[in-house]
Amino acid sequence: MSIVTRIVIAFGVVLATFFTVAGLSYVELRSIGRELRTLHHGYLPILRRFTELASLQRQRDQHLDEIERQQDPQILRLLERHYPAQASGKMAMLLREASEIAESNHREAETDSARSVLTSVLAQLDALSARNKKTTGILASFLAAMRSEGTAKAGELRQDLRNEERAQSDDIRAVTNAIEAAIRETVGVAQRRERDGAIFVVAATAVSLLMGLAILVFARRTLAPIRPLTEAARRVAIGDYGARGNVRGAGELGILADEFNKMAKALLDRDARLKQQQRELVEAERLAAVGRISAQIAHEIRNPLNAVGLNTELLDEALTSGDRGAAEKSLRVIQREIDRLSEITESYLRFGRMPSGPRTIVDLRIVLSEVIDLFTPECAKRAIRVERALDDSAPVEGYENALRQVFVNLVRNAVEAMKDGGRLRATIAVQNGGVAIAVSDTGSGIPPEDRDRVFDPFFSTKVTGTGLGLPHARQIVREHGGQIRCAPALWEDGGAGTTFFVDLPRRGAK
Ligand SMILES: Nc1ncnc2c1ncn2[C@@H]1O[C@H](COP(=O)(O)OP(=O)(O)OP(=O)(O)O)[C@@H](O)[C@H]1O
Ligand SMILES: [Mg+2]
């Protein structure tokens, strides 16, 4: 079963328990409420009427006693006109009221016990009403007998009345007792239910709480592996492929952790393979570069060596023939070609050899000024106008000679690109974190397809060029934490050409 299903089921069980408790409590409360309603609207009002009935009946009996004893015919008339008949009327009314109450409660009664209590009360009320009518009839006859002075007859009727009254009083008491018993029963049931309900609610709440706790523990235990997994994923994401999610168990998270660990291991292996391939590639590149350099050197030195060989023979001939002039000429050529050879070797040696020793503070403004001064005579010869916009001071930390070499290479390339004169501009701007140098010319320009290749070793479009000037410059600039790039020059008069940009970190800037 999946984790989600398990958690959903667990919460479902807790919810179901909670709703069951709430529902049962509601049902229980409602039924207690119904019992109390019957009590309040049925039993108690009926009981009140019966209490009144009992007291009225007692009064009527007393009045009858008084009427029987009374000798004064005037008082007798007064008594008989009012009391007994009034009492009977009131009693009939109370009985009617009690019947109505009992009937309406019987209609709405919701429990069997209430219904049966009310049914018997209704029957007894009917009987009582009949008896009350009968009593009223006998009462009228008794009063008539009293008036007609037939004492013997009156005495007899009075005895009948007494018997009726007793029976009626017994009936009233019986009903009162029945209702009181019903009240006691209802209150007892309500109390029992209240107690049972309280016990049920407490027990069910305890069970819900325990289940909630169990689910909490379960959820914690089930989801606990997520943390080490997340941590492992985070570490793998930042390149620590050795990180593993240590999760035991066969659940979904266990499977996930296994898969994750397999993935991390695969990444580790791939990383190792990549590093190995990279090493092999670098090695192959190095060997290829050695091959290229050897071929290049062979090519470069072949011409001077041929020239040296040829001129050595010419020198030999000149010495044999005693032609001093020819001998000196050949010697000069030999000398020049040897110089050329040593220049070639020197430039190869320079390339790939990084400057060493302590770095110093170098003011690029001074270095670039000196380099431009160096080229000024040649520029004048080639009709190249030189412009410079150099900031006050542009200090960087590094190797002065190496940096000078960079500028020499850039300025020489610019001059060489302007066969028919032009403009050469060098600028230095000191910005927030660095020094920006730009060397622009109005020369031949670099075709877009060559723009990326000019920094490749041996890329040269010149007959005598080694193609090492720009790669060497880039090596030095990078060694100083900077970068170099080229772009078409943007001259204000619309002229074309090339600009080389060099950005170097300013001294002290990180
Ligand atoms: N300012 C420039 N204008 C036009 N082309 C340029 C410029 N600078 C460099 N290049 C092109 O880039 C190529 C490579 O330049 P790089 O300085 O590396 O070698 P090189 O100048 O050919 O040889 P060397 O520097 O040994 O004399 C050049 O041959 C040239 O085609
Ligand atoms: Mg060059």
C-alpha cells in the first residue's frame, strides 16, 4: 500500500471516529431533549391540573358537609348557589384542559413509554369526566332534596355523593401517581442517558486522541526518510556525487532511496569517466599540439636553413675565388638568417612560458605610452596618425614585461594591418573594478569567420607571421585575471578597422 493511501486511510479513520462521536452525542442530546419536552409540556402541566382538581374536590366535599349541616335556609341558599356547582364546573374545565394537553402530547410523543403513559392518562381522564358528570347530576338531585326538605332522601343522596367523591379522589390520585411515576422514570432515563453519554464521549474522545497520536507517530516514522533523502539530493545537486540517502525498509521511500542511490552512483561513475576522458583529451591535444608545433618549427626554420646552406656554398666559392665582396655579402645573409632563426626559437620559447617571480604594481598608462612611443617613428613612416586617451593612472598588479608584450603584439598587429596609413588609437579607462584598454586601427579588419580563430595558436594571415602573437597575449591577460576580445572598430567618421579590448582587474580589486 502506498504511503499516500496509508496516510489518507489513517486520517479517514480519525475523521470517521470524530464524526461518529459527534453524531451519537447529537442523537443522544436530541432524545434527552425530547424526554424533557414531554416532561415540560405534558406531564408537568397535567400534574398541575390534577393537583388543582384534588384541591377543588376537597373544597367541594367540605362545602357539601357545610350545606348538610346548615340550618339557616338563607345561608343554605347562598352556599348551594355558588360553591358546589362552581367547583364542578371548574373541575370539568380542568379535566378538559388536561385532556387537551394529554392528547396533543400523545400525538407528538416520540417514545413508546410516553405514548403508553399518555394513552392510559387519556383513558383515565375520560373516566374521570364521566364520573364528574355523574357526580354533578347527583349533586343537583341532592341540592334539590335539601331544598324540598326531604332529609331522608337528601341523606341518601349525600351518601351516594360521598361514595362518588371517594372513587373520584381515588382516580385522581391514581392518575397523579402514574404521572409522577412517569416523571420519575423520564428524569431517571435522562440522567442515565446523560451519564452514559458522558462516559461515551470521554471514552470516544480518548480513543480518537490515541488514534490521532498513533497516526502522528506513524506519519513521522513513514516520512522520516524524506529528510536524509532531501539532504543527499541537495549534496548531489552541488556536485557531491558520493552522497547517499540512507533509508532502510521496503516502502516507497525505500525504493525511492534505492533509485536515488543508483542514480547518484551512476552520476559518480559518469563523472569519473568524464574526468578520465577529459584527461585523455588533454593528453591527445597536447600530443597534437607538439606535432603541430614540430611541423611549424620545421617549416619555419627550413627557409632560413636553406638560405644559410646556399650562402655557405656561395661563401665557399667566394673564398676560393678570393671575391671578398661576395664573401661579405654571403656572410651578412648568413648572419641575418641566423638572427631570424634565433628570433623564431625565441618566440616559440616565449609562448607557453609564463612569467615568474614576484608581481609588482604596474601602471598601464606608462607601459602603453612607452609601447606607442616605440612605434611612433614607424607610424610616421607609414602615414599612421597616432591618438591616445590615457587616464591619469591605471595601476594593476602583475608582470610588467609580460604586459608590455601584450601591448606590443596588439600595436604591431594594428600597424601591420594598415598598409596604406590610417589611424591608431589607444585608450585606457579606469572603471569601478578594473582597467579597460582598447587598441583600435583603421586597417584591413578581421572577417567575422576569423574573429574566433585569431587567438588560436599558429593562425596567421601573414607570410612571415608565426600566429603566436595573439594566443600569447591572451595567455598573459588570463594569467592576470583579465580577458581579451576583438570587435570591428567603431570610428566616429564611419571608418572600418579593428578594436582589441583588454580588461584587467584593478590593483586590490577582487
Ligand atoms: N589589428 C588587426 N587587424 C587585422 N587583422 C588582425 C589584427 N590583429 C590580428 N589580426 C589577424 O590575426 C592573425 C593572428 O595574429 P597574431 O598576432 O596572433 O599572429 P601574426 O600577427 O600573424 O604573427 P606574429 O604575431 O608572429 O607576427 C593575423 O595574422 C591577422 O590575420
Ligand atoms: Mg602579430
